[in-house]
Amino acid sequence: MKFETLRNSLANLLAGVLPILIVIFTTPYVVNTLGAEYYGLLTLITAIIGYFAIIDLNFTAGSLKYVAEFHSAGETSKRDQTMTAGFLLYLMIGLVGCVLIFSLADWLVTEVFAVPAAAHELAASTLRLAAFGFLLGQMQCYFISIPQALRRYDQSALFESVFGMLAPLANVAVLWLGGGLYEIVLVRVVVSIVNLIALAWLIRTLLPDARPVRPTRGVLAPLASFSGFSYLNRLATLAYVQGDTLIIGALVGMSALTYYAVPFMLANRIYGLSFRMSSVLLPAASSLAATHQHDHMQDLYLYSARYVFFINCVLTLLLVSAAHEILLYWISPEMAAAGSLILVLIALGNLLDSLTNAPSLVNDALGKPKITGLFAISRAVLGLSLVFALVSWFGVLGAAVGQLTVSIIVPTAFLIYVHGRTVPVKLRAFLQVIVVPCLPIVLALVLFAVFRYNAPAFSMLQTAGLIGVELIAAALYGWFFIARPSDIAALMKRWRMARLAKGNA
């Protein structure tokens, strides 16, 4: 299970990295070829489709847990009931959203959003086409959760990576061949159809014995309860993240919003990749709980969280030590001047938040999503209230201060509450195994935050040298002080066995 989880973590990470890199490299061509107006339309249509996803009840969370649990316990009938319920629900959600978007397309384009009159017809027809993409996207969202529930992240990651790269590359191909906005969305719909067919084939390959089974109340009730509280968590997160944007836009202005949004987006993308490594704990812990392997689950929880937190500490060190230079050479001097402190504060807040990732996943795997849901709601209410007050007094910097403040209060309360209650590990063990070994790195990044604030900027070469030295030092520290000797020995043994098998082939 340990090496399977490591493999799944790395596969899930790579599935997110490659598409992001492709998007970064292709976006300039797409923007310049489409033009500002039509790229804005594409962004608007994508946003509308994304907003309608609020009707997604997050049934994938419950399905991920219970498919993993029932499959590990050999309860194939309950597993198939869960999969059938999920398929029918996401088909219904997709159809409802598709009909709403299709029906409201003209009204949204002409009455709600400031779309130029000359582009009304094109925008409406493209949005109606994108409505079918919403249906396909909902089905994809559910289908991809099935191999993840079976702990086959190597397979789900392969599909996510391939189709995640195919979409932006298809945009470039369409524009190169002379197409435009409508054709880009049309190709996206076609790619989604192919993706859906491929995922259906994968599920059939992994579960050849799976059959549609009418869900019973005994399966639906816990599934609905779990997914409902997970949905609460998701809604709270969306409200909190979007609330910052609305508050800044209303109280400060668009320029200030940009100086906040860019560092926020950068930090979220980076720590989002790290979270992909942690997310494999949910099906793994569910399977171990179903087979009563609690000792293995505790060991997996503590040491996977230890390694991920170490990685997050290193990422935070890089962001904090070179915040000004990153924004300077990536965006502009103005962005560096206004946004570097914001990036530092948001990075520190994300680091503290990351401590809750593993306990939240194990808590949910053990069937207690109500706890994470209520803490998420509490965070949203406290966070929005605090950010509103601080933005009113201190401007855009107040939002970052509010983020960091809430990231100190709520995660601390959450960690104290769940350990020894819903998570079967004492808080003292959590701190000793996960937090204490990383304290020297935390001290280093705090010192960087203090002494590099308002310091002269490094050259690009100096910045690269600093990051290189930090990475080497972090690798050595991780090898000697973070990695367990038993884990290193086991990895080396598997590596030697793999080389031997390759040599004999």
C-alpha cells in the first residue's frame, strides 16, 4: 500500500503539471490570434460553464470513498449500486445544466454580460454548443473518479494528462487552420466525447464484472449524507475564494484586484499541485479502514503527510525568498512592487492550510465529512468577515493579512479537534512526526520574509542561483532528516529489483 500510494501521488501530480505547462506555452498564441475581444468571449463562456457547476452535488467524493471501501471489502453488489447511482445523478446534473445553459444563452449574452452587439449571435451559438460540453464534463468528472477509487491513479492520471494537454494543443491547431471561437469550442466538445468513451473503456477494463444495479436505500443514504457534507465543504471554499475577489473589486478597484489576483493564482496553482499528491489518501485510507488495517493506515497517514508537508515547506521557501524576483521577471516591476508582500503572506497561509489536507482526507475516509464541512463553513464566515474589515482599513494588503490570519486560527482549531477524535492519531504524534522535523525550514523562510522585504532585487542569474542552492540544501536535508531509513532502504531495494528485471528482460 505504501509504494502504491507513492506511485499514485506522483502520477496524480504529473497529471496536473503537464497540462499546466502546455497552457502556459500556448496561451500567448491563442490570445494574440483570437484577439482580446474574442479571447474575452472564450473566457466568459468558460466561466459561465464553470459557474453552472455549482449544481454539481460533489457526489464524486462519496463515490470515491464507498467504491473504494466496497471494492476492497469484496462487496461487489454495493460497489455496483454506488457506481450506478453516481452515473445516473451526474447524467441528471449534466442534462439539467445543459438545458439551462442552452435555454438561457441569448439572455445571458444580451442582458447579463457586456458582449458587443456585433458578437451576440456568435457568442450565443457558441454558448449553446458549450452547453453540451457541460453535460460531457459532468460525466467525465464522475468517470475519472472510478479508477481513482480503485487506487489506479496511474491510469486516471494518464487520461487526465493526455486529454488535459490535447485541449490547449487543439486550440492552437484550430487557430492555425483558420478557425475561430466557435470552432475552438466545437473541438473541445469532440475531445470531451473521445475522453468519455476512453474513460468508459478504462472502467470496463478495470472492472469487467461491474453491472448496473438498482441502488438500495441502504447504499444511497450514507452516500448522500457523505456527499452532502462534502458539498458543503466545496461551497464554503468557493464562497471564500470568490468572496475575496468580490470584496476587493467592490471596495478598492480593478487595478488593486489584479495585484492581488496574480499572486493568489500563482500560489493556488503551486499548492494545488501539492494537494494532488495528498488526495490519493482518501481511497487508500477508505480501503484500509474497510479491511480493518488501522495500524497501516496510521503509518501511511503520518509519513505521507510528513513528506508532503516537507515539499510544501520547500515550495514556500522558494516563493518567500524570491517573491519579488518571481513577479518582477514573470510579470512586471509594478506587479513586483505591489504584489511581492501579498505573495509572501498568501504562501505562508497556504503552508499552514496544507497541514489540514491529510487529516481532512483521513477524517472523510472514516466517514466523518460533517466535521470538515462545518470547519469549512466556519472558515468561510470568519474569513469573509475579517477580509471585509481589513480591506476596508488597509486596502488590498488587508485581504492577504486576513488570509494568513484565518490560516493560523482555523487550521489550529481543526488539528486540535480531529486528532484523537475522528482521526485515530494523537496530536502529539502528528506534531512530532510531521511538523517538528520541518521547523528549520519554516525558520529559514520566516527569516527570508523578514530580511528580504524591501531589499534590492537579485538579478535573474542570482535568483536562479539562490533557488538552485535552496533546492540542493533541501534535498540534502530531506535525505538525512526527513526520509526514514526504512523508506530509503525499501525504495533502493525496489529500484535494484526493477533494474534487475529490466536486465533479465
